[in-house]
Amino acid sequence: MAISKLYIDQNVADEPQTRLIQSRLKIPYEIVTGPQPIYQHVLSSPDPIASGKEILLLTRNHGAFIKDCPGTRCYTCCGYKILHIGTYCTMDCAYCILQSYFHPPLLQYFTNQGDMLQELEKLFTQKKIYRIGTGEFTDSLIWESWTGLAKDLVSIFSRQHDAVLELKTKTTSIEGLQALNHNQKTIISWSLNTDKIIRAEERRTSPLSARLQAAGKCASWGYPIAFHFDPLVIYDGCEKDYRAVVEALFTHVQSERIVWISLGTLRFPPSLKPIIQERFPGSRIIYGEFITGLDGKMRYFKPLRIELYQKMVSLIKEIAPDVFIYFCMEDDEVWQKTLGFLPSVHGGLKKMLDERAAKICGLGDQ
Amino acid sequence: MGSKGGTRSKSPLQLGELLSISLSAVETGNDTFRITTKTEIDDLVYSIRQLGLLNPPILRARSSDYIIVSGFRRIAACRSLGYIKVIAKILGPDISDKICAQWAIADNALQRPLNLVESSKCLSLLLSVYSDDKGLVEAASSLGLPGNPDALKKIGVICRLPKPVQAGIIADRISLAMAWDLSALEPDTSSAIASLFEDLNIGLNKQRELLLFLKEISLRDNLSIKRLLETKVRKILEDENLDRRQKFQTIRSYLKRQRFPSLVAAEKKFERHLKALNLGDSMKLAAPKDFEGATYNLNLKFTKRSELKQLHQKLAGIIQDPDLKKILNN
């Protein structure tokens, strides 16, 4: 979806990033003193969730740029850090939690990047291993054609040795990443799904084949690569379709280049259900066997999750026995019954992932 | 005007002027302004026979006859009593639809409580004569109808619902909230569901539970709700060995099994093992909700130390029981 209107918070009007984006977007813009009139405009439209994807607000991040990933204590969290560069997304996935997360949902990009750099520098001085990603509140690479932010971040992370950046995407906007001295401190990762789910539920995202080709290119440029099968969706024939995805994945990227593969079945807050029904009337993904999880989100009945996870793990291990697999927000029973161990035995999931990042990305090496 | 059966002078009509009107000049099939959902007239026939027609009906004059604005049952009762003429309040042919609608609504709404279908008919009448929301809301409020735009929207659809649904609303079996949910369905589907609710005589929460199962199974399996109701559900409803409560329970279980086959199978398996453990009345073992968590809950009931001791011994046996192991291993 093309951005049709640009709003600029007067507080960031003179930021270099603001002027750069303004010049690249070449669309009508308006200087505003605050976001309220924009929120009102979005909320008064017939489909605020779609409307918020057509308007971009360049503004200041008034809070922290580096945040903890909002996991819950009921399920095993990976101890991820979020680099909060902006909010929302131009793509339109039926299951996207951002539809109900922001009130209202609105594309915002934070241009006070001097503050972001300061926070990053402070983090780097701690000399502790951190895994930091920009793809939680937005897609990491949708901003590339206007901002070049990923390129800058790759460069910033390449100059330190303790943290690794993860750029998570469903796009193929990787051109700016070529020929950068990344020093393996940036992981490029793709969210993967079956062709059927991508076509039906992930509007305006890149097709599977394009994502895998882009991953193959990034691997050839020396970047560590990761994949996220999240959300895994249960439907008739899904196992055959996921097998095809796994097989295709390894034809594009050698397993040695893969830092990790995460698995997570579809889950959503109850408030998202009516939104999906309204905005994606043809979608059937919410009519699976969902129960209310311990964190209040709707999740597949656990034996069904375990069954699909077992098959996915088996498919992946069949081709790449040594690849690192983990679950996003699952409990001990799931870990034990699918991977045969509990993260706590290895010091916890955070430690396992930190060690994996250290090994593949050379963290801690001076 | 005399030619269409009215007795009056040639001067222009006063608004609501009382005239003696020939009943043969009153058109019977025009329900434009009908609000009442009641069709029985026995009570009115009795009253008019005893006391006469106390409140004149309201008629609108047309070029050669009259249509009823308010008093449909009174006119029908007078006809049934063999009246030739009645005294009626007459609205002249030059009186607008808006004024006629207001008279019809006021004559009903300000004299007796309206049911939801009647309120909906009032709103529908107002909608047909008011093009602006503000005027509509003001008119509704002044006539004793809900003035809240959201309520107006929801009540407004009721008079367009199929007759079986309206009958359920009038009989208080179907609430406004459920009527609104049913308004999103095809007429034959909402009629079938209204009929199901009538057969089961269930309250709103149970209605919602069944409707949710039906809608989601229908969407998931690409099967119409009507078709779902015509198969197994129909058989349960027709089972003469079940009372209403049992029919509801059986239909609910059936639909839950269709909607959540794996979960229901797990629940049944748990129940089987639980039964085999033979815990008795003093022990209760509860599985984690939907088997999502890992914590089982055991509740012991006792009043004396000796009872607790007995339970302790029994518990030692249960801990070794293979059925408990099967429960805990799922």
C-alpha cells in the first residue's frame, strides 16, 4: 500500500532523517504540532487499520529506543531486546497483532536517531551479549527505500563485538545490504509460511520463493541468516505444505549459515478475532481448535501444537540435523515432547540463544 | 368527502377532526402505519360491546377512501360487531406522511409499553419520513422511543427480521442483543435458529454459545447453518425420550464435539481415567483448564483426623494407579 500523506512532527522537522525521508518520498506533507488530529483522521475512516497504513508520521520517540520483548512468565521467553525504530507496517497480514496493539494503528517513524545511537552506545559498553531486533513493532525492512536505516544499523553493529542485530522481514528489500562490512553482527531473518497462507493471509508481502531467493543472496553476502516459522497454521494438508517450505529453504540457504529457526503456532489476543472477521472475511485461520492460553491469548489446543511441532522438527532435522531450533513462547511440556529437553537444562533459552549468536556471529571476539 | 362515506361540512378539515365514517370506506389491506403486533381482537370486541368505542381510531383521508393510521384492531373489532359507521379522527389528504407517522407512533407509544418489534416499526416509520439523523433522533426521543443512535440502529433492523424471529422477540425468548446477531444471517437461517431457541427455551448465554458453535463450524467447514441444523440437531430435537434440558445438553455436546474434536476427545479420555481411579465423594481431581497448564488440582474433603487418615491411605494407592499415570502423561 502506497503512503499517500506524510505528517511531520514540528519537533523533528529539522532532523537530518526527516529531511532525507521527505525528499525521498516526494508526497504532500504537513507539519503538525501533535499526533491527535492524525489519530482522529485515522479513527474516523471506515477502516482505520487500513487507513493507518497510508499515512506516515515522522516523529520523536518519547520513550526508550531499546525495550525488552514483551514475553509472559507463563511461557518460555527468549530474552530478546527490541530496537524501537517505528510502529506498524505497510503489509497487511490477517493475523498481525499490530492491528489491535496500537490505538490507533499508524505508521510512525522515529527520526530522533541521535538518541537511538546514544542508547545503543550505552548498551555496547556493557560488554554483555544482546540480541536486538527491529522487527517486533514493525517489519525491519519496509522502511529501506525511504530511510536506509538498516544499512546504517548494520554498520553501527559491525563496529562492536557483544551484540547482534536481527532484521526480521517478509520483504525482499535487501539491495542496500549488499557490499556492507557487516562483520557478521547482523542476522537477516525471514518469516516463512506456506504459499497457501501467504496468498490468503499475508497481503502485500513477498511470495515465499522471493523471500528464499533474498535469503540466499544475503547468505552469499556473508550474513548470518535466520528463519521464523511463525505463525504455523494448522489446516488440512498443512504438513505437506510445510514440508515443501522446509525443503525449499535448504535449497536456497546452506544450514551452516543459519543461526536459528524458530517455531511458533498461531496465537492471538481475543480482541483480534473480530478484527480478522471484519477485515478478512474469507479467512478461516481463527476457526481452528483454539483454547485460552495461560497468557490470555488464543492458542491451538496443546496436543495439536505438539503434533505439528514434532513434524516440523523432524522435517528440519531430516535435512539439517545440527540446525538450532527453538520455540517462541512455549512451555516445558512442548519443549520436552518435541525437542527432548528443557531449556533450563542448558541454562535457559536466553543463554542458549546468546551462545548460538556468539558462535555464529563471533560475539565476544575482540 | 361525503362520497367516500364521511359525514361533515364542506369546510376544510381540522387536524384530527372527529367524523362519522362508513367502515366500508376504510381500506383493510394498507399496513403502512401499523405498529401493533397484536392481531387478536376478542378483548376489544368485548369492551366495545359493553362500553362502546371509547377512543376513536385515526384515519387518513384519500381521494375516495380512508387508510388506517392508528386503531387497526379497533376497526377490525367494530367490523366484527357489525358496525356500519364509526367516529374517527381524520387527517386530511393534504397532511404529510411525517405528521401521519407521528400520530400513529404517539397514539401507540404514549399510551402503552411497546414491545421491541413495535418499537422497531415506529423507528422504521420515522426513518421513512426523516432524511437527517438529528431530526430522526429528536423525533424518536419526543415520541418516547430510544434516542441513542446505536440503539436506534439495532432496534431499527428488528421489523425487517423474519416472522419467526419477531415472534421470538415478542415472546421474550430472543433479546435485542441476540436479534442483532441474527440480523446478520440469511432470513431462512435466522428463522431456523429462532425455531431452535423456541424448541429449547434457553436464555441468552446458552443461545449465544450454540450460535457461536453453529457459525464457526459453518464457516470452517463451508457448510450452511441450516444444513447443520437439519442433520443431527434435528434428530435430537425430535427425540421424545429427552426433555428440553437434556436436548440442550445433547445438542451443546454434539456441537462442541464438532467444533473442538481434539479437546473433547481429551476431556472424555480424562473422564474415563478419572472414573477408573474411583476417587469417591471425598476426593476431587481437576485437570488444568483445557489441559494447557501443567498443574492438576486435588481437593480432599474431611471433617475428622480419622477421615483424613483414610484419605491418606487411599491417596497412596491412587499415586500408584496406572490411570493416574495416564492422566498425568496425557
